[in-house]
Amino acid sequence: MFAFIVSRILQALPVLLSVALISFAMFAYVGDPVAIMLGQDYTQAQRDALVAELGLDRPFWVQFATFIGNAAQGEFGLSYRLSRPVADLIAERAPATLELAFTAAVLALLVGVPMGVYTGLYRNSWLSRFFLTFSLIGVSLPTFLIGILLILVFAVWLGWLPSFGRGDTVRLGAWTTGFLTVSGLKALVLPAITLGLFQLTLIMRLVRAEMLEVLRADYIKFARARGLPNRAVHFGHALKNTLVPVITIVGLQLGAIIAFAIVTETVFQWPGMGLLFIQSVGAADIPVMSAYLLLISLVFVTINLIVDLLYYAVDPRLRIGRGKGGH
Amino acid sequence: MSNAAPLLEVRNLRVEFPTRRGTLVALDDVSFSIAPGEVLGVVGESGAGKSMTGAAIIGLLEPPGRIARGEILLNGKRIDNLRYEQMRRIRGKEIGAIFQDPLTTLNPLYTVGQQLTETMTTHLPINPAEARRRAIEWLELVGIPAAAQRIDSYPHEFSGGMRQRVVIALALCAEPRLIVADEPTTALDVSIQAQVIALLKTLAREKGTAMMLVTHDMGVIAETADRVAVMYAGRIAEIGPVREVVKHANHPYSAGLMASIPPLDRRVERLAQIDGAMPRLSAIPRGCAYNPRCPKVFSRCADERPDLMDAGTTRAACWLYASEVPHG
Ligand SMILES: Nc1ncnc2c1ncn2[C@@H]1O[C@H](COP(=O)(O)OP(=O)(O)OP(=O)(O)O)[C@@H](O)[C@H]1O
Ligand code: SF4
Ligand SMILES: [Mg+2]
């Protein structure tokens, strides 16, 4: 088990290193950071001093090694745009994005899985047909359009929910949370639906397809032939066998939710990392962009590891050697 | 044996599959009975309707397949028209089932112990601890070595033969009076087929369990069955005591089928084959379904469909045994 985790982490290292290389190359060669930081007028002496201070006069590999070393300590230098440490900026913005992504993912799972099971079991009922039609909308409408439509209906017309921002937040140490205030929770609703809708419909369709497949399996027929109650057959034997592919997709989608919160955060002016990233792109704020890229790749790698561990927990056939049985 | 009150009675069973291009009749006018403790062998070419008969009995016909006519009685009570929940209580408890491929019939994500105990606690008034104790007993009974340790193993940790033993334990563990075994050894290695059949036969005999045993293996039939039903194109062609049907078949199809079987005691160079193939469901000929292939075909065979009739030692669906002269 431990060896398994270690080997997975080792496999993930090359991925992280290549992303680091890309973000570093961006950092070092895209645009002219010195010019950006110095503004319009500067002397050659000022420029040389800054180049030396930033270490830009050293060889490529030395710079890269320094970059990695710093990144490993959470040190990404100063934002060109805001002249503040990138690490601080990201730490401030991360809770907003993570809370939004978490809410969207929970929503997608809690609604998507039962809908998938239902439509798989009762594929000809009118409710199933309705869910499927509805899911087509979720899959085909672009995120920003869904966001704008929701704002139009629930914020502009009905006035029930706020159209932008995070509402009031509460500080808990280094973390700021919107979960603890009414306005924070209200502010979460529309962005979370916008961000989660695509994943929700994807999960529903996936669970449905897997259920249909699994329900045809011999072991389901045999479970019925043994007279097990429907509940045990459907939610035990069948659902459990749909889990492996569902876990894969859900894991990947969770990464995607965090990574692509950018659009939702822009539509709702949600003060998260995605919005920070978009603002940084506008200002060619390379340190923030490269740090964000690295962070997102780290998120994906971590989720992949968790997905692998879940496989291991769900499917005994993947376990190396024997389970708790005998020989 | 057949004069005891029957455990299972199938009367004029007809199973249809409505399709876009008309209704397919998968089973028609199938009637037979099984006495308590009796083993009925069911043979016939692929597609004859053997599995379909078993599925109808356990109430698990695949939709849109449905029983269109006839009835199925267990202990004199109709079970073909029960609601799903009522029939569910009968499956596993009164009628056990064994499927063909043990590699796919066990749920890969549950230990064999979990599958055994859930079956027993569903049907028997026992608690999980008692069920687990009995599960170990059942594994021992079906010949799984070190059962007390192996109970927590997953299906993939067993060989095919061992898995079919587990399936047998699962079919028997709620002590049903009847087992429907659909080609229980076809998927197994030839070297272990005999062991598994012997186990099934011994257990059925010890527990007094009746069995409907579908198989292509005539050797198994000769050794295990009390009576045999020969099926052809969704009907029973002949049914009777095993010795008679195997050695002195009355129906031309059974006779052909038996002739195509290698004798147990010697190897033969070439097996006799019945010419032609069984018709598809959508193209069953008028009259006797076997008439295009039958060596003894005569005028009446092409017009009228024969029902089972007395053929002396057995009952056969063949005009050769008609006692009365055709009218008209
Ligand atoms: N879902 C279905 N729809 C239509 N016809 C079907 C369906 N399932 C089976 N059949 C047909 O019913 C007939 C009987 O099939 P069955 O499986 O009972 O044959 P069998 O005697 O068990 O053959 P085998 O020896 O190959 O197992 C076959 O002609 C088959 O094509
Ligand atoms: S009824 Fe006629 S065709 Fe059919 S088996 Fe008998 S002899 Fe052959
Ligand atoms: Mg079959």
C-alpha cells in the first residue's frame, strides 16, 4: 500500500517537472519582466541592477533549479501587477475557489448519481426522459451562457440571489469562508450551479450508461435468481460495479472544476484564483500565471493519486497480492 | 417417480417475444413435470429453448419476452402470474438457479462469504453470525479447501471449477426444493466437469432437491438424470425415462441426436450428424417443425403440428405414433 503510493508519486514527478519547465520558460522568456517592472523610464544601470537582483543574468539551468527550489517552498516571487508576493495572493484567493469548486462538485455528485441510477433503472419513465432532455441542455450550453441566464432570472428578474461577489465571509485563521454567513451561502448558489451543471449532467449520463451496462451482467441476473431484494441488487451489486469508471470521471472532473472555474469566476466576479489568473493574463503578470499553472497541475496529480487509491479500495481485483483471506 | 405429486408442473407454456417484425414464439406448448427429488435432463440443439424454459420457471425472462399462454405450478400453486416481489421470495428459497459461466455469475466486488450470507439472511430467519457459520459449512460441503479462510476471498481468487462450486453453494444455501441448472459445466475445463457434476448430483440426492439439468453432455444425462426431455425449435419433441430416450428413442429427432453422440466406452471416427440446421424462430416450418430434416417424413407431417403423444415407452411429438386416423 505504502509502496503503491510512493510509486504513484514518483510517476507524477515528471509531469510536475515538465509543467514547471513550461511555467518557468514562460516566466523567463515571455515578455520582458524587467521592462514591465521598471515602467517607462529607466537607466541602463537600474536595469542591470534589477536583472542581477532577479537572477536573470545567470545560466538557464541555474535559474530553473532556483525556480524549482523556490516553488517547492511556495516561493514564486513578486507579482508584477500588484508588487506583492505571489504566494500571498494565491493563498488569499484559494479559499474562494476551493469552496466554490467543492460546492459545485458535491452538488454534481449528490444530484447526478441518484439521477443516473434512476434513469438507468427506469429508462422509459417520463421522468427519465425529462432528465435526459435536461441533461442535453447541461452538456450543450456553454458555461458562461448558463451563468448569464441564471443571473438574468434569479438576480435581475426575481432578485432572489446576488449576481456577483462572495457575500460576507468569516476569517478562520488563514482561511476565509463564505459557508458561515447567509449572504455567503446565497452568493454561492448561482456560481455553484453554473460550475457544477456540466459535471452533474456528465455524471448522470455516465452513471446511467454504466448502470444499463452492469444491469445486463450475469452476476446481476444471478443476484436476482438468488432472490435478493431489488434494493440490494440495484444499490449494492449494480451501483458498486459502476463505481470504478464513475470515480475516474468524477476525479478528472473535480480537477476540471477547479481549473476551469475561470469562466464562472469571471461571470460572477468571484474573487478566486481563476479571476486572479484572468486579471494576470490581462496584465502579463507572468509570476502569477506560472504559479497558477503549477498549482493546477499539482491539483490534477493529487486527484489522480486519490482516484487510484479509491480504485484500490473499491475493486479487490486491483489489489496486489491477496486480500485478508488465506492462501 | 412420476406418480408422486409433482413439485413443478409446466403446462402448455408459450413464451413470446414481441419484435418490430412480428411476434417470435420462443416456446410453444411446452408441458412437463418434475417430481420431488427427481432429475429431469433437458437436451437439444443450440437455440431449442432450453435456457428460455429455465428462465420462464424462475420468472426471469428477459423483457420483452413474456409468458403468453400456459401456466407454471410449484407445489400445485401457480407461480407464473405472481408479482415481482412475491416471485422474488420464491427465487433462491424454493427454486435455486445455476448458470453456465462461473467467471461471470459471481459479483467480482463481493467476497464469496458476503454473497453466501446475504443470500441466507434474505431467505432464512438467521442472523449474520449464524449465516457466516453456515456459509463456511457450505463451502466445506462443496469441497472448497480451507473454507474458514477462503470465505473472505473474492471470486477472482478462485479457479473456474472452484467458482462453480461456490455458485452451487449459493444455489443450495437457502435449501430450495428445485434447482434449475443451465449447462453448469459447459464453461469448465473438461478435466473438472465430471467432479462438478458428481458434486451436484450428490448434494441434490442428499438434500432431496429436484433438478432441471440442461446440458449438451449426453454422458452427464445418462449418469445423472431420471428422465429426459428433448427440445426442438421451442417445443418438447420427446420426453421419457432416461434409458428409453437415450437407448431407444422414439422420435426421429431424438434418435438422430442420440446417434450423433460418441458412445462412452469407445472413440468413433466420425459422428453421425443430423443434416441441416434447426430453423430460426421466425421461420419455423408448418406442420412438424422437424419435417424438412426428418428421414421418416410423410404427408401428414407438413400440414399438422403433432402434440406429445404416447409412444409406448416415452411420449413423443411425432405423427408416427398417432393412434387415430387423421380426419378429413
Ligand atoms: N431476447 C431475445 N429476443 C428474441 N429471441 C430470443 C431472445 N433471447 C433468446 N431468443 C431466442 O430464443 C430461442 C431459444 O433460446 P435459448 O437460449 O433458450 O436456447 P438454448 O436451447 O438454451 O440454446 P443453447 O444451447 O445455445 O444455450 C433462440 O432461438 C434464441 O434465438
Ligand atoms: S411428425 Fe413427421 S416429420 Fe415430424 S418427426 Fe415425426 S415423422 Fe418426422
Ligand atoms: Mg442455453
